Amino acid sequence: MADRETDGDGTTRAGFVALIGEPNAGKSTLLNRMVGAKVSIVTHKVQTTRARIRGVAMEGAAQIVFVDTPGLFRPRRRLDRAMVAAAWGGASDADVVVLLIEAHRGVTEGVRTILAALEDRITPAQKVALAINKIDRVKAEALLALSAEMNAAFPFERTFMISAEKGHGVDDLRRWLAAELPEGPWLYPEDQLADLPMRMIAAEITREKLTLRLHQELPYQLTVETEGWVERADGSARIDQVIYVARDGHKGIILGRRGETIKAISQAARAEIEEFLGRPVHLFLQVKVRENWLDEAERYTEMGLDFRDGD
């Protein structure tokens, strides 16, 4: 991470950068690498990023505010439609857009759909860069061919070859982004990592542990909300969270035999929340069945999504 300082003439820069791409392209991993801390959940399952989490990174005299959007895909349900609307909303609000694609997957149908939509959704004032991720998975010749094909399809300002997981090329991308942002005062305190409320970050951490632990479909049928947060005199925090599921059978899966599954999830989530906060946490989880939570506006608000976008 670069030193936090102003330019010699005292000029500072600040602005928003939207990371867009297909589900699982590596947007959350790149965001966490840029910020230097875990502010967005990373799992092996697609469509895990629901809220437009903003991570804040400092690069010299510039403050880069990243909007980590949900993956762009063909929506089927109300929640899917709200997530895709949030993704394009994040892109339209940004000063710079970075399209992230996977080197080993190349130009998929989903990437072509995003490229076509970019023409209509990006203004002339916005700059769009291409970041080809997971470059360690393919040979140099294939990378050059992929870059040429993508740049023929869309006039990208710059193309970056990166590995978000290993950090290769990420510093170059961050330096370029910093130089492209408009001049102006920083938008957040320089030691702030994200603008999501801690209650929501804690809920996202627990949802990540559920997603990693449970089988393929169930994670998309649940959500986590932080219902209570009490600061204790000894410096610790008591956090009460509710896991909402759509069916009674899901509740049994999450609880597990003799409560072993929920206990393991709670321990993993508590450890990570403690690491994030830098102090002890007492985490209490409940599982509640709400058959129609996917159609409740309140649940979408808790996730930072607009319920009306699902119509």
C-alpha cells in the first residue's frame, strides 16, 4: 500500500471505481487485494456478492472508492433482477469502470452480453479499463489473443493482466486508477476501509461461512441479518444475527446433527468478525423460516438492494 500523502502541490484526487464482470470473475478478491483487507465475501460459489460494497483504497494523493457490484448474469428471480440492477447502477455512478474477465474462460456469452450493454450504459465521460484475471492459468500467446479480441470489441482505455489472488499486476492497475480520478477532496477518513455499516459487514461474513459450508442451492435461499449489536463495558461486542431460510427443511440442514453445523459456522464467523474488529465478539445465531423472504422489501433493504428493481 502506498504512503498516504498529497501531491507536491497539495492536490488530492478521489472518485468511484466500479468493478463489473460475470459471477466468479474475481471482483471480490480484487477488491480485497486493492483495499488490503477483507471487505467483500469471497467464496467458490457464484452470485455471492449482493450489496454494492464500497472498499476504500489509498494510492499516493488519491482515494479510490471501489464499488464491488454483484456479478452480471441472466436474471431469473426477483433477487437476481435486483442484483443485476444494482450492478449496472454501480457502473453508471462510477468515474472509472473496470471490466474483469477470466483468462482461461475467454470471451464467453456472458462477456459478450456485458460488452453490448456497455455501449448503451457508459457515458463518454467515463473511462473503461479491461482487467484480464487469473493470468497464471493460460499461456502468454492466449493472453495476447484474448486481449486483442476484447479490444477489437470495445475501445478500452487500458488493458491490465492481473492475478487478483496472487497480487500480480494489481499495483499497476491501482496506480492507473488513482491517476484517472478527478481532483477533489477525499470522500472518507483515510483510515476507513468500507462504507457499509459494521452490522451489514458482520452479516456478510456469517453468510460467507454458510455459503462455504452448505450445498449448492441452499445459499441462494437464505439471508443473514444483524438484529442486535450491544457494546459491552469490557470492550467486547454482543452480536445477535438471524438466518432467514425459505423452507423448514433448510433449517434442519443449517442446524445439523445435534447443532454441529450451526456451531461450526458460528465459530468461523465469530473468529473472522473478531479479526476484522480487532476485539472480542460474542456471536449468537438464530435460524428462522420465512417462506416468502425473497418477496419481502425489508430483506432487500437489509442487503442494500432496491426491491423495486426486481419487478
